[in-house]
Amino acid sequence: MTFKTLLAMVVLLTSALAQVQGTITGTVVDETGKPVAGAKVHIAQKDVLVIHQIVQYHETDDGGHFRISHVPWGTYVVVAGKESAGYPAPVFASFYSNYAMPNVTLAEDFPSADIIVKIGPKAGILDLEPVTDEATGKEIRSASVTLRRAANPDSFLSASTTQGRVFVPAFAEVLIEISAEGYKLWPSPGQAAEGKINLKPEEVRKLRVTLNQDPAVTTSEKK
Amino acid sequence: MGRSADLVAVAVSYDKGNRYGLQTPFSEDLSRLWAGGMWHVDATHNTFITTGNAGSEATAPEVTLFHNGGKSRYRMEKMLSPGQQLWLDVGRAIRDQVPDSDGHTLPPATMTGSYELRDLDHATVGQLYEGKLVIDETYGHAAYGCGSCCGYDAVVLDPSSYGGPPGIDSDDYIYANDTCVGEQVDVTDSGYGWASSDTAVATLPSRTLHTVAVGSATGSTLAKLQWAHPPSCPTQTFGPEQPVTVQKPTITSFDPNPIMIGVSGTSLTINGSGFGTSPTVNLPWGINSTGQGSTDSQIVMQGVSVSFSAKIGSNNVTVTAGSQTSAPASLGINGPNQMVVQSDTIATCVGAPYQCRFVSYTVENYDGTLAANIPIAENISFSGYNCQQANPGSTTAQCNAQYTTDGGGNLTDEWAMYTGFTPAGCGENLTDHWQWCGPTGNNPDPGITFGTLVGYSHTASTDINGFINPPNKIPTGTVFGP
């Protein structure tokens, strides 16, 4: 193989790689349009099933700008967040954000894109005290807190109550459920109003819940 | 013969015309070294310096004249039998340019200086007496004057105390302060009567101390030296002692502890006791050093490197000294070694309408600090896939510097729960080793595992180390190790 042949192959290979990878740049702004420095940005290929992946974040600079290189051709959803400032993690943007998540398509004719990612409003905060067993007073560490938007109950987020503080969408009616295996759901059916909240950004609502054991489950376990 | 209380020896001299007859007494005492006397020679003065052997055996005295402000010396050395004397006519030595024992002469213009007399064969208890006469030919005066004898004080054993393990041989030294020169000098050869207070602990039959068993003892010796008490400098027997502590080597601490994995060319200090003079440090796998220096209570290892094959966490180190090996002591090797769950959340996947399980972890180092911004990867394997549809696969991080923890040491893992596959509840088993790729991101490859997840990924739930979600989430604070 001559040097020229080798060089030609390298050029072709480099060119081929360059053709299947693009760049997404953009700016993260808050609900007032102000750039957000130190925000985390995440892209996910739209409608592509991947069983498992590490969530990769890209941080914005002081001007709120980000740049993601070597992105294969495809259509991506771009999400952002900044937990330390009250904006939930990017991967939960579809539940918290009041704004549509931008879609970006990279292809041979559109190898790069520059977008604005709007985040907000800041979330309210549900400050959960440890969930306890009504009868024994012991903490139920396996308990979950599930948040649903009242306007769209199919949109939900379920986390461990041991987190303590959980972000709640602001300016929205949210239904709270506390559950644990072997226990009755809180609030009980017919008392859903107990678990309904509507918080302003950064407003903190404390919640202390005790769960009652579910006799049916207990009986079943005894078998 | 010049000893104290004996008859005083007198030197007698007359001029050519027998006009002046002069006598000078010799010192009453004997010394190994006489120093500080002055001589003077010019047209009307001359100086005679003499010494004699008052001992019972031959010895070699040395007369040294210092001149030129002490920068130059004129040295005469001669073997004397018992009773013999040595005379030095300084005026004649200058006038006739008499060469000294090294072939040097005194410059003709030389007029004054100091002198010393030294017993070259008896460094500790000398047998020289001294006499000097200065003649004034103008007025016929004769001035006598002697140097001072030089003795010792502050006689000690070196080491002043000994601590070490059983089975060690260690040479002792005797040092004494020479009061004329103000320096500690080695007088070990004068030592005799070496002894140990407890030979079951340590023996000292000669200057070589031998440790026997754990315990305490006192080593001692005797040394006959001229005591620094001019003008007599009497012979004195000194008895310096040396506390001896024999103990098993013990490690009390390391500095630094923990030591960071991957370092090279650093030092590691081991503190403790009973290390003796040449301990052997038994290091764990992956730690090497290029050299070491030590005292009985401290070992400093130089050129220490900790390879990536070392084990992050607690490692045992021992020290062997003499015939004894210390109990193991824990030396931590620092590096990422555990994942702490921060949140376990189910929500809609990003970019897809089904549910995903997001688990966030903080990676912590062995010393409890956050492993911030470190390159990470996964060594993941799947098995037992039993869905009817083709396996969509997964994206895994490689040791290629592409993935890192964030500034808080966090990473987030995403598991899809796609209910469109059949039969319901199908999926595959998984074993996932989260790894650190070293500081460069690709060294080493494969990385060093800091957290292992075992379970399954099914269409309706995911099992991570026994926490099957839904419904059971991993409590915040749960720790997963390698």
C-alpha cells in the first residue's frame, strides 16, 4: 500500500466520520429570558428505545451557552435544569417544565443546530418528614411519593420518600400519593383533597404522613 | 619523673659566656595535650620549649608551633623512651631554617606564635610533661610560662538511649568533649568494663549491644580519661550509661493515610516504635518504593508509587525488625470505592412516551470525599434475554474520557421499562460494574470498579441489587460497593 493510498483512506475515513456527527449548540434561559449559567443540558434521541444508558450532562458557561459535539445524525429532544437554583433535573423536564422541549434534527444537510432551551418556572418544594407506620411508629424506608398533575393524571413522577425534599411543579394543581408495600395508600380513596397542593416557585410545604397496614396484604403474607 | 608530689624536674641552661644561668621548672602534671602556650623570638628574645616522657612506655610527642596568625604550623615529632626529653630551640629553628618533621621551615621573619604539645600515642591519658623558657637578652630576664593541659568532660555513650526489637546487634560509641577544641571526639577505644544491667534483655560484652528479649535494661561502660580541670587535668574514670528498651516493632500511624492510588515518587512515613536500625517494611500489593531511611521510631519510605492494581480501601502493612514482625496496621489506599444512592425515581423517559427508572448516585472516595469530575465507565453484561422482539441493546460508557461524574461526584443511570415487548415481564438479567478510569480517563482500561449492580431489566420493573422498582425504591443513602 502506497503512502498516497493510505492518505486517501485516512481522508475518506475522517470525512465519513465527520458526515455522521453533528453539533448542537444553544443557550439555556429562564422564564424571564435570562441566560442560566451552570445549567445541565441533556439530549436524548427521540423515539429510540435504549434499555439502559448513563445520563450525560453538558454544563452551560457563564453566558448560559452550551455546545454538544459528535452527535450522530438523528432527532433529539433537548432538556435542561439546574437543581441548585430550583429547576429540577433535566431528565424530569417533561413533568416539571411549562415549556415545550425543543426537538433538533441533525442530518447531512443540517449538521449543526443552535437553539434556545427555556426552563421554568422554578419548582415548589415538598418537605417530607420520614413516613412512619401508624401502629409501630417506625420509619417505612420503602415508601414512595408519587406526584401527578391534576390536569393530566397520566403524567406522574414517583420517588423515594427518603429523599426528604421533592420538587413539585409550580403554578399547577398536583396530587400527592404516599404508598408502600403492605400499607394502605395515602390519602385514602375519597379523601384525595388531603393530597392536593398548588405551590408557588420555591414555596416549601411540609408533609408528615403515617401509613396504616393493609390487612389484606398482611393476611396474604401470612399464607 | 614529674608526677604530682614527686621531685620537680628542672631544665638548666647557660649562655655562651656562662653569664646567664637559667632554670625553668617543668609542669607538675602529665597530659596528653598541652595547649595555649606562647613563644617569642626576636633580636633580644628566644624561646625554648621542651617536653618529656614521664610514662613507663615509649611514646611519640609532637610539638607544634602555630604562626602566621595560626594559619601555618611547624611540627616536630620524635619517639621518646621513658625519661627522655625533647627540646626545641625556636630561635635556632628560625635562624638556621631547620626543617620540621614534614620538611617545612619557619619563615625568617617569624617572631611570635603559640604552641601545643600532644602525646600522639596516648589520646586519652597522656604521659607528657611540659616546660618553656623565654629569655630576654637585653635585660637578662627569663620568663617562664606553660600551656594549659587539655582534658575531657561530658562523656557519653552514643546512642544515648537505644530502642529496638530483639535480635539486633548495634555498635556503641563513647564521645567526650575535648575542652581545648570544644568538640565531641570519639574516645571509644578508652572504653572498658562494658556491661548490661539485665542480660536477659540485652547484652553488652563489648561495645556491641545485642538485644535479646522485650524489656528494659541499662548499658554502661567505663572510660579513663584526663578530666578537664586545668592545671592538673587529673585522670578520671567516667561511667556513661545508656538506657536500653527492647520492644516488638509497633506501627502507630502512617502519613499520609490514606495514600492516593496512582501516585508516584511520593514519600510515606511510618511512625511507631521498635523499628531498630534496618527494618523491613512489608507493603501491600501494588505499593512500591525506591528506598527508605529509618530511626527506631520512624521509617520514611521514598519514591513511593501506588499502582492502579492496588486495592482501594484498607490494606495491611507490617514491619519486620530483627526477628520480630509487627501486628498488621491499616494503610488506606484512597480512590473511588462506593456509590451512595441519592434518588430513585420513575418518570416518563426523555424523548419517549414510556417509563424510565432514573437512579442517581454520588461516588465517594475511600476517605469519604466526593469523587468529583472523575472519568467513569461501565463494564456491563446481560444474559437471559427472553422477549420475542429483537433486543434493542443499551448504551454503555467506555473508558474513553467521554463520561465523568459532575462537580458533586454524581452520576445518573437510566433504565427503560418498555411495556410494548412481549411476553409481559420479559427482559434480561444484568451485572453492571461502575468503574473509575483513572485520572486520564483511559488509564487503566478496564477501569477500577467502585460499585456493582446486579439484577434485571424487565418491561415493567427493574431490579437493582434487590430493590425492584416499582414499587420498591432504593432508600436515599444506600451504599453500593465494588
